[in-house]
Amino acid sequence: MELYLEYTENSYGGEICAGQENYAYPDHEDAHIDWKPTKLTTKKKQTYNVETIQVEKELDTYYLVVVRYSSGNTFGSTSGNWYILELSESYERASRLKEYIEYDDKICMSNESRWNKSLKDEREELYPDIYGFFYGEKDNRSGTYKVWQGYFERLEDVEIHKMEVWK
């Protein structure tokens, strides 16, 4: 079944820094994105600011898990980027995802390597219900890519939005 998530999004900043207008590679002011989900519906009513999300069960309420992160490059950065991780069927599942992401990010941002075998085993042991979502099942190691972990990317927050379905 398909559901349609409508949202608002506004961006601020990102202008070329004063005095660098004629530079070949100017720096840019930091930018910020304001994003907010507004409605979850069974009918697609608009073609802009809408995301299509597949769900297995038809429920009246879902929990939208959104990862907020900053990203950039050598010349500037943008905060408030968003990534829809999952439309969870329960608040418990959404909370476990949030908890895991925050725990995983803390490890990855520490001096320890994200590929440290003992830390990887610890994550799998503490979060057996979530680990496979990110790293794939043992027989098939294709998991979910973490857009918030990269050279310029940093986790800002994990949001959980209770969404009632409009029919």
C-alpha cells in the first residue's frame, strides 16, 4: 500500500560570502533547511512537497522516523537536511531506531573505528531487532545507507512524528 507524506520545506542562507562574488570558488554562508511533515494521506493531492512511502499494513496511525543532519563541502555547509528512515507501525520500533542511531553515531564519532569488530558485535547484541536494518541480514549484507555519516555529514537529531492517516 502507498501512503503520501506532505510536508513544508524552506531554506535560508547559502549566499556567497561578501567580497568573494568574483572568486572562481567562493565560500558560502551556512544554510539551514526548515522541514516539517504536515499530513499523511492515502490520496496523492499534490505533486510537490510530497513523498511516497510503501507500507505493509494499513493502520490509522504511524510513527515517522526522520534523521536530521548537516552536510556540506569545502565552501560551506547546510544544516537541517532530512532523510525519511521509516514509517514505523509502532512507537516502540520508532524509539528503538532513534536509540540505535544515536548510539551508533556516538561510536562512529569517537576515536574508535566504525569497523571495530568488538563494537560491531556489541551493536548487534544490544540491538538485534535493528542491526539487520542497517547492516543487512547475515546471509545478505545489503543494508540501509546512513546518509548522515560521511566526511562532511554529521547527525543533528532523530525525530519521531506521530502521523494520523487522512483517508
